[in-house]
Amino acid sequence: MTEPIKEVSRWSLDRLKFLLAHIEDFIDDEERDLRERARAFVPATGLDLIEKLVDINPSDVTVPRRVLERLSGFFDSGLMLQRGPSAEHGGWWVTDLFWRGNVFHLELQDQVQATKLVPEVPPLQVNRTSAAKIVEALNLKFLSPGDDADAYLFKPTPSIAYILISNLGKPWSPDHIAHTQRLINKSFIY
């Protein structure tokens, strides 16, 4: 299993898009590490061997982000969505994402509204669709999933959702997704 990323820094969406578009050109240490991780990245398998993604502490507000970090080694890319707390900022927003093993937290002003992409579903239901449709709807095409990639929506709580993108072949994806669902729900005490 890949090492969890120790520090998730805040990124502006413009900086993130530029970085991913020009990832080969960067030479400073932080971006070099990102480039090397992205270049060497191959999604891991073996979710069936993992008992839990994170230690559960119901009062720990970092659990959703830590779950995303731990899943980043098993999927090509992914998004963490959170429901806005107020009426004027209600709806769903992409607050964190990962791409090829690199996790990014979006600055508040760069968070992407995703209200129409998160249906009211129970925690034990997983929705699947084309990844290309999802990233296009969110204008996050720089995540560049493959043409055959699928996007899976997991909604473990009324205010947290994950969209995980995978290019894993059809014979293996049902088991991979079932184990992912089990681990996500276990992280939120289901």
C-alpha cells in the first residue's frame, strides 16, 4: 500500500490546473515530488486485505479527508464533496481531490459546485456513471480519466460524498468497488 500523504496543502484551482497541464516542466522540490509520484503511479489493488481505512473517532473532523487520502492509492483520481452548511452556500462542493496519488485541498474560493451530481441516495448504495461526463460537468477535465473510466459515487453521510474514478477492467471492478464501499462505510461507523 502506498504511504499516506503527510501534509495536504491548500491549492488554488488555477495553480492545480496549471501544474497538471505542465507537470513535466517543474523542477522545484514540491512539484518534483508530485511529478515523480504521478509518473510512477499505478493504482493498487488489495482493498480486500485492508480492515479499515482510518481509526474511528466520531468527533474527529479530519476523517473525511483522511479517507480520501487513503483511497488515493487505489483509484486513478477522486473527489471529496461536502454539503454547504448554510442556505446561501448550500448544495454540494468539491473541496478536495486527488490525481495519480497526489492529494490536493482546494482553497475556499476555488471549490467547485457539484449540487446536481449528488442525488439523495442511502449510504449503502453506490452509483456508477461515465467518468468523462462527471469531469466535464464539473469542468475538471484536467483530471483526464481514460475513455473507458467509470466514476463511482459513495455517500456515507448526509454531508460527505466521494466520487472515485477508476480505469480498472470490468471483471475486477465490482469486487474493488464492493470493498471500497465496505471500507468507506466502516470509516463512518456503518
